[in-house]
Amino acid sequence: MASISDIDKSKLPRHVAVIMDGNGRWAKQKGEHRIFGHQQGVASVKEVTEAAAELGIHYLTLYAFSTENWNRPKEEVDALMELLVGTIHKEVAALNKNSIRLQAIGNLKSLPKNCYTELMDAIQQTSKNDRLMLILALSYSSKWEIIDSVKQIAEKVKRNEISVDKIDDAVFSSHLCTKGIPDPELLIRTSGEQRVSNFLLWQIAYAELYFTETLWPDFRKENFFDALLDYQNRERRFGKTSEQLGNTGIKI
Ligand code: FPP
């Protein structure tokens, strides 16, 4: 497994996004309830956040709760919300100590009131931090976000604030939840599933995708370094040829 010294600090992605998957299966393998898997998953959240901050990655987005997750049994949804509220509350001091700024994307108004309040409070309390932005995707789905963006732009067209021919990539991006945040260069998904599951569909247009069999509660700093090392060995061409990039063997 890779260690921090294997990573080339001059070729880091600015933004890494993670689909944290496999909590339920991890718990089942241990004969425990799915909720136990989510609880253990919090340790992995801390590991990866710490590793990203240590390395100097600027943005880390974690898919913590999707729009579709509302359809899970009420007991599991309630436990996840409780875990979020509790973890956010407990971790604010550590976030401030490490200069990590918390942000959230998604349909945040649909969260239970105590969760929404705790989240807004932590976002406000960490707003001056500038080492790493930790973005939690909560009640998030990319299709929801894209439709919401279309609606905002359509309203502006209706009010004559923007003309149709001025709508481009930049205008569209500036109406997404991620406005002002650079697109992720790397998307990691744990647990062996090879899907993007309605996560940042617009923003990952050119992201490198990394899939690992490791279940989220087992994911440690070294697994994160493995993903970064793999990323650093890829050639990012953005539609161009290797020759056009003047490829000299330098990949990223
Ligand atoms: C996916 O595993 C994981 C989730 C839906 C929740 C992720 C939440 C946490 C790791 C804990 C709280 C996070 C923060 C940021 C405090 P799954 O349940 O789909 O697993 P399965 O595919 O094995 O069933």
C-alpha cells in the first residue's frame, strides 16, 4: 500500500470527490446491523479528511446522503441523520483546529430541522478556515441539482436578466450547488461498485474514476494514497492526443 511519501505533491488533484459505499455490507459481514457500518464509516471520513488536509488538497466532497437514500427504512434514515448531527457537532473544534472549512451541497432544506441547524451552525463557525474545504453532499442528487439550475436560469431569462445566447458552460456552472468550486479531477468509489449514482454528473465530465473493492469502513489513509498514486500515473488528455500534449512521460 502507498504511503504519503509516494505522492508527488506537485501533481495533486485540487478536488477529490468520494462515493463512500459499502457500510451496510461491511456490517453484515460482521453479523451487525447496517447502522453499525455507518457508525464505523465516520472513522474513515476522519482519516480521509486528515489525509487530504496533510497533503494540501483544497477540496474534498463526500457523498454522505443521496436523494434516493430517503427511500431507505425510516430506522436507517433516522440513524444516519442522528449520526450526521452528532458527528458535525463533535467535530467542529477539530475542523477549526486544522483550519478545515465545512460546506454542504444538496437540497439542504429537506433535512430534519435539527440537522439543518447544526449544519448551518458548523458551516458558519468554520467559514474563515482556508486549508481544506470539506463539502458534504446531503440530500443530494445530480439530476435534482441540474433541474434546479435550469429552473434558476429559466427564471432569469423570463425576467430578461440573461439572454438565451449567453448561456454557456460558465453560466450553467455558476447556477449549480458547486458554484465557485473547481470540478473534481478524481472521483473515488469504494466497495467494488462501478457506477456514479447520480453524483456530480456535470462536474465529473473530465474526472478520473477510481474504483476499489475496499468497503468504506475499511478505507484508511493508505487506501486514499493508493487512489492518488493511481491518478498520478494516468495521462489526462482532455480530448487531445498524447503527441499534442508533448508527452515526455510526465503523466499529470
Ligand atoms: C453507503 O453505504 C453509505 C451511506 C449511504 C452513508 C455514508 C455515511 C457515513 C459514512 C457516515 C456519516 C458521514 C459523515 C460525513 C459524518 P451503503 O449503506 O449503501 O452500503 P451497502 O452498499 O453495503 O449497503
